[in-house]
Amino acid sequence: MKVSIAIDGPAAAGKSTVAKKVAEVLGITYIDTGAMYRAFTWYAMEKGVDCQNEIECVKLIPEVEIELKPNHIIFCNGKDVSELIRMPRVSANVSYIASYKQIRLFLVDQQRKLAEHESVVMDGRDIGTYVLPNADVKIYQIATVETRAVRRYEENIGKGIECKLEDIEEDVRKRDYIDSHRDFAPLKPAPDSVLLDTSYLSINESVEAVLDIIKKNMGEK
């Protein structure tokens, strides 16, 4: 039986880490939609385009080819950008790119096609509300701004990326505002989603909580 699991939530809530591990446990495909927006953002910046200029960013759509490879590798126009898209400068601009309707439509079409023929765990901002509104299980994963900032800070330090905690916290707050106030497919929980606060949960505890939600919801269907 083909199943679709949607995990939404704000920036740095740990969605990708949890979704990836849940997909591994269930033996199904993981789709990181945020990485797709990051790849587009990276490309725009490489081209010298101002990410706050919607008209110029939308013009790039015909040029962009994004591929999701096994082992969570992502290519943009033939280049492995898996690490490059996690740089702070990309994080600081991705919410602008993700707010542009034409770019969202372009990437959502690809995301839906990926979920058409196989079971998936897909995470993002609007999976349960817009990309996969009929997903079998919808989870809205949250954590406090402070917790999310610390997680992102530790992740960056672990990768050797220089950063300041206060800058990351400011960026998280800014992204929350942009994501939740955009006109098209804003960040918000689906009415039928299950709220999961991971502020005080470890990664493994968060994964177990998601698996419990999936088991309970699938048992009711």
C-alpha cells in the first residue's frame, strides 16, 4: 500500500533530520522539499541575482534543473550542491525564494510527481496544506525559537561553519515571519495535522514520537 506522510513546521525545527530517520525506519523514500528551495536560492546567488527581486528570480526558472539523488544528495544543473545549500548565506535568503508563487508552483509540480508512484515522507512548510493535501498522515513539528537557533548553531559549528548564535536566532525569527506571511501557501498547520513540540526532545525521542503518530493514524484509516 502506498502511503504519504507530511511533516511541516518552521525553520530549524528538526523536520529534515526526523523525516530522514523516519523514512529509513519505514523503508520508504524521503523527500526534502526545503533542499529544493535552497538549491534554487544557491543558483540565484551564484548568478548574482538579488533574492529579494521576485521578477529576476522567476526568470531563472527555465534554467534550473534540480535532481534528488540517493543518500540525500542534491544536484543543481549537474553540480552536487548538498553542502553548499546549507551555508548561512543561503539560509538567510531561502525564505524570499520560497515566497514567490511561480517558483513554488515550479517546485511543487516536481514534488507531487515524486510522490505519485511511491510511498514518501516529505517535509517542508506547506506539504500537508498544499503539496499533499490528501497525505495519509500530517504532522506539524515545532520548537521554540531559542531551541531552533541553538540546534542550527550547533549544526553549523559541527560543519566548521563560523556563525554567531544571536545572528541565527534573528534569522530564524525573520524566516518565521516571511514564511507565515507570504501570500501563496504560507506556513501554517493543516486542520487535520497532529502538533508535535520537540523543544525538549532528543532526535531519537522525536523520531519515536513521529512513528507513534504514524502508527496511530494509519491504524485509524
